[in-house]
Amino acid sequence: MLKEFKEFAMRGNVMDLAVGVIIGAAFGKIVTSLVEDVLMPPIGQLVGKVDFSNLFVSLSGRHFDSIAAAKAAVPPGSTLNYGIFINNTINFLIVAFVVFLVVQQMNRLTRKQVAPPAPTTKDCPQCAMPIPLAAKRCGHCTSQLA
């Protein structure tokens, strides 16, 4: 059983999948940083100096200055963190778009050329009408075919 598992784990597909997961995790961190550190600060400035990662609604009825303050309170306050949700949604959209572009390019590179279908007819040398390939005599002009 251990030998079978080793054969399974060393197949090319499993190794490709492992590499893909590792690259995907690293790419996810880059996208998260892009959204939180590059995209959202200017958008927050444009919308009125808002820090999206700190947008929340307190569900406990108490007032907190930040999400961190709500979590540090005793007892911790319940919050609806819609700013973090906005950041994560933008992360997802960027990752989904990049995956779409990569898959589109892979499909373009691996698209198989479709061979034209084999001909089923030929033209008669006398009347130039189409006739079946196996014909011995033309059905239109009745000429004998070689």
C-alpha cells in the first residue's frame, strides 16, 4: 500500500497540482497586498478618507473606535466587518480575472487544429458534377469512370 501511494504521489499530475497550489498561495498574498496596500488607500482617499479595512457595524450596541478595539473589549463586541468583506471581494475579482486570462491563454496555445472531414465525393471528369468516391459510372452523364 505504501508503494502504491508513493507511485500516486510521484505522478506528474500530482506534482503539477502541488506546484500550482504553492504558486497560487503566493499569488494570493501578492493580490491581497495589491488590494490592501495599493488600490484601497487611493480609493479611500477619493471617497472621503475612508479606511475600508476598518469599516464595521457594532452589533452589540456598544461604540468601538476600531475592529481591534471591539475584539479587545471584555466581553468582545460583535461586529459586522463589511470593509474587510469589500477588500476580500476585490481580492477575489482580481484573482478570478487573472485566472480567466491564464486559462484563456492556455486554451489558445493548446487549441487543437480540426482536420477537415475526408471528402465523400469527387467530380466527374466529363460533366464536372459531384459523384460518390466509389462510383464506377457517373449518375449524371453516365460516362465510364477509370
